[in-house]
Amino acid sequence: MGSIDRRQFLKLSAGLGAVISLSGCRTLLEQIGRLGPTPTPMTAAAIQPSPTATVAPLPPTAASPLPTATPQPAAAPLASRLASLTRPASGSKLGVHVVFGPRDGLDEFLAQCAEAGQPVAVVKCVDDFEAAFHAKRFSAKSFTVGRVNSVRLTNKNFVDMQAWEPPEFSPPIEFHYATAQEAARQYYDLVKPIWQLNPVIDAWETFNEFSWHWPWQADFYLELMDLAEADGFRLGLWSPSAGNPPEEFYPDIARTCRRAKAHGNHIMCVHEYGLDGLLKDAPHSLVTRYRRLYKYLEQEDAVIPLVISEAGENAGGGFTGVETFLNDFAWYDEQLSRDSYVIGCAAWTLGDFDGANFMAALPALADYVIGRPIRFGPRAYLPLIANGYTQ
């Protein structure tokens, strides 16, 4: 059948001017077939093979060599990459924060640092105070901070101790108070039995990141200091969240610190975090912000010792890995070493909290704190023996 191109077919279709039925389509296709040239009959003579053309061979060409990948230098072992990390000459101010959950290697970490004459600067415990007992057993020089998160009233009822608000807002439903002083007395009645059971704690925090009602909190702390001192306890004042306190409330912070400086040997606590990354990448409004506050306290003759009772990366969520963690906290350690009023920081965290457990970094962290070359890899520890029993 003869051939017709697409353009001829469209012209012919457009000229018909009507809808074509299926049988009409068949007729149309037959007509289209007759439009092309009629094939010429082939004779036997015509079907003769044509002479084969001789093709001159191409000259041989040299094969191109295959490209080879440029060799890349192998990554240096982790221990080599951490070899440049050195603690400040005055000693490390890095410590640990501990909550309930696994903390494998903590005793070895505490023991090694203490035996090397570099006791861990700070051990902060929330509700589970066992780590503080161990820290003090290895070295009395480790500064311990404790906080009670909640207190059991009955088998079913617990009271949250992290923030007691003014009565016109949302105080604990089980308690009724009209003033900050009354709230402090009721608060102290609840925590005092727990504090007495844990004499290894050097300073007790109260509220946790309670970052509002600053004047009311100041009145609360002034009353609580009197109550605590009468029983031989020290307080860790305030513990606001990262980026706090606001400068407009510095006078309220100062009046409590001035009172703490006068007697009682109380301390100040703050929290510092990189909210969406590392400590060293965070703005000064979040990390090393404490310097702004302490510049004001110096003017008010209200400087007291400071513990950064929580210091962490990624707003406290997720361990960043041994190398990143150590590099970041070595940078932070150098910052803390510049300020004589800083006792140390509690690195967030050991135990169960949002994948933040950094216990894998403890062996390398021990090397750093001690001031020896950082090793990395599996290590075997002999059982620790302290005070006559094996741990």
C-alpha cells in the first residue's frame, strides 16, 4: 500500500467536514492507501544482488587509557583527630549531669580523674543521687549539686517541685499559700527529709527553668535561704532556662545573690544550651550569657560562685557523637576557665533523656580532663574497689 505522511492525513481529514463512522474510517483508510504511488512489479532480472562495495580498513588507533580515580587520603583515626585537644592549664571545669538511666563507665571516669589529681569539677543529680555518693567517695573536691523533681504525697499523688507559682496563677493544687514566704516554708517541709537523706550534696537547686515571676521568686529564695541555713544546707539559686534571666530583672537576681554572699555560702546556677546546634556556634545571648549577668553583679557587689548546672547541645536532644561532643565541650571549657567565679558545668546528660546520653564519650573525656593523650576504642576496666567493697 502506498504511504502518506501525517501532514497529508490531517489535510484530508479536515476536508471531509463530517464525523466519520467506524465503517467510514475503514473506507477512508482504503482511499488513503490508493493515494501513494503504485509499486512496480519486480522481475527476476531485477532481483539481482548489487556488487559489494569494498571498504578500506581504518588505520589502527591506540586505545585510550581508562581514567583512574585520584587516591584520597584515609581519614585519620579518631584518637589522632582529638590529639590536639588539651584542657586549660588551670584544670578542666567540665562535669556531668545525671538522671535515671544507664551511665556505664561513670565510676571509672570519676575514679581515673580523682586518682590523677584532677577530680571531676561538678556532678549534678536529679532525683537519683547515687552518682553524687560515688563522686564524693572518689574525691571530696568534686562539687555536687542535687535537685528534687517531684515529691510523693501518697501512692498515687506526686507534687511537681520544679516551679511554684504565685497564688494568683497556678500553684500546686495540694497547697495553699498567700505569699512567697509561705510557699518557701511549705516547699522546704517537703524537700527537707530528702535533703537529709543525701548529705553528699553540696548545694541544692529548687526550681527548674522557672523563667518568669522573677520578683516573686526572689522573695521565695530569700526566705528559703534562712530555712536552709538553719539546718546546714546550701542552695543553688535560680537555675533559669537558656537565654535567661532578662536584663530588666537583674536587680531581683542581685538582691538574692547579695544576701547569699553575706552568709550561707550559697551559689548561683544557670543553664546554657545551643538550641539548634553546638555550644560554640550559639550566640552570646544563649552561651556565655552568664558573663553579662555577672558584670552587673560585680557592680552590685553581689558576685557568688556559679555552676552551669546544665550545659548542652541541640537543646538537650540527641548525643552528637564522641568527636563533636569533645571538641564542643573543650571549647566551652576554655571559656569557663577565663572566669574565676565559675566552679564548673554539668554536661547534659547521662541517663535516659531523648537520646542525649553521652556515656560513650566518658573514656575519652577522662583522658581530656586528666590531661593525657586522648585514646579511643574499647577498653577493659578492672573492678573498682573503694571503701572495702567491689563495685
